[in-house]
Amino acid sequence: MSAHEIEIILSRQLADCLTVPVFIVDPEGTLIFYNEPAEQILGKRFQDTGEMRVGDWGNDFYPHDKKGNTIPPEDLPLVQTINSHVPAHKTFWIKNFEGKSFKISVTSIPIIGRSKEFAGALAIFWDNDLKL
């Protein structure tokens, strides 16, 4: 992992300990980490994908509504949080790297440290068909 703000490093450590899927992006929207529970939904380990630019991850998972209409990256909660620095939430469908569709709910929050600088964002999501 390249040099990141301490808040990003600590967020990654937290995500590693959680049983819910988590994405972490830098201020430009580059996906810099997703945890093991996210790997199970996405169908590929982070170690195999590495970092991904927002245009890639925003399209690769084919986010769509229940009618199959594509949701553009700028309408995704994580991208909204990157642009506005405020939390966002949405429920929609994605296709993982294996082509399987999942209805997911995503809540994203900005990562703003003690310096009051925007360090990135974190999204927690879950498969709506999964019984927790």
C-alpha cells in the first residue's frame, strides 16, 4: 500500500476486522482496498485486482436498477461521497466478476481526519438476500 493518510490506514485496519463488506477509496475515487467479505460478493480477491480507478470499479460491477438500467458512476453512493464529502446511501444491483447478480445496499461516509482534510471515503455494503 502506498503512502496514505493515517485515517486511511486505520480505516483499512478496521475494515480487515469487520464481517461486512467494505470498500475504501482515496480522495480521487481510486479503490485502494476492499476486505475479505467484499471479495466473497465481488468474486475476486483484492490481491488479484489491486487498486482500481473510479471509472473502472464504477462500471466493472455493472451497477443497475431492478429494470436492468445502468446506474452511472456519479449516481453511486461512494462517488457521491467523494464529490460532496457527505454520507450517501442507495440500494441497487451489481454483477460480480463471475457474472452473478446481487441486490446490495451501500452506505458511504467521508473519511475526514483531525486535520479536517478529506482523506477519502469508506463504503459498507451488504447483499440484501443474505440473512445476517
